[in-house]
Amino acid sequence: MKKRTMLSTAGAVGAISLTASYFLKDKSNREKLKQGVRKVPGKLGMGSNDETFEDAGAPDQSGNKDLAQFENAKMVSEGSQFGVQYYNEHKNNNEIENQQK
């Protein structure tokens, strides 16, 4: 029984590999796949790192309504300034780097 399962799995993996290699040999298909993979985080509700960084600067003013953002806003309202200070320092560093270029 175990041998049969292993052979079936190996056959399925082989078939999928052949199909994928045939599909991806064309450059336009590879580009479509890359674009599709890049869109997945947005469709799953994951924000980009830039959004997360910007939300750290003013957590209570964010349009993002997830639980983590609510907790950040709550900590700031209780007096925590770590996220705001981190945001200000890195924002200033980025502005200085951009001016030097």
C-alpha cells in the first residue's frame, strides 16, 4: 500500500513538473506568473512594508482597521512613544539620504 502511494505521488509530481515547464518556457507566461505572484499579498490582505511603516507614525489616524493597528493605537494612547520615535528617526534619515543624492 505504501509503495502504491509513493508511486502515485511521484507520478503526480512528475506530471505537474512537466506541465509547469511547458507553460513557463514562454517568456510572456513567465511574466504573467510573476505579476500574479506579486499581487497575492494584496489579495490576502497583507499590507506592504511601506504601509506598515507609515502606520507606525500615526497609528490612531490610520485607515487600517486590523487588530494589530488597534493595539498600536492603544499603546500610543497609553503613553508609549516607541513606534512614533522609530518612525520619526527613520523618516528623517531617509530625507537626509534623499537630499544627499
